[in-house]
Amino acid sequence: KGPLALLVNRLSASASEIFAGAMQDYHRALIIGGQTFGKGTVQTIQPLNHGELKLTLAKFYRVSGQSTQHQGVLPDIDYPSII
């Protein structure tokens, strides 16, 4: 019921991006920090006789319909990071 802020940076990926994106899309939290990593896919590795094959099985989409792939979640308030 109260105010909520989430701190994110380039090391925030996958599930944390999904959560931050949902909170931003629902206007439930203020996202503070830097742009997130941009991982918006589910992948698996299939072993082969002479190596392996990486397959993309699914792509995550935000409530707004956007994907976090490549761009990640952009913060509402940019805060510099030492990383």
C-alpha cells in the first residue's frame, strides 16, 4: 500500500528484469539505477556428437507488450553506478 522503489543495474537480469518491468508497467514502483542486462529469453543447450547447439525456447514479454531482450528495463530515475 505504500511507496515502493527498486534498485537495478546492468547486473540485474532475467527474473529481476521481469519483476522490475511488471512493477514499472503497473505503475506500482519507481525503478532507480541503471539499465538492466537485457536477457529476455529462455534457452537450452542440446548436446551433439561434435559440440552442442543452443536453442531459444521462449521469449519474455512485459505487461506493456515490450520485451526485455537487448534493451532491458530502463530506470525511471537514472543513478550512476561504479560497475
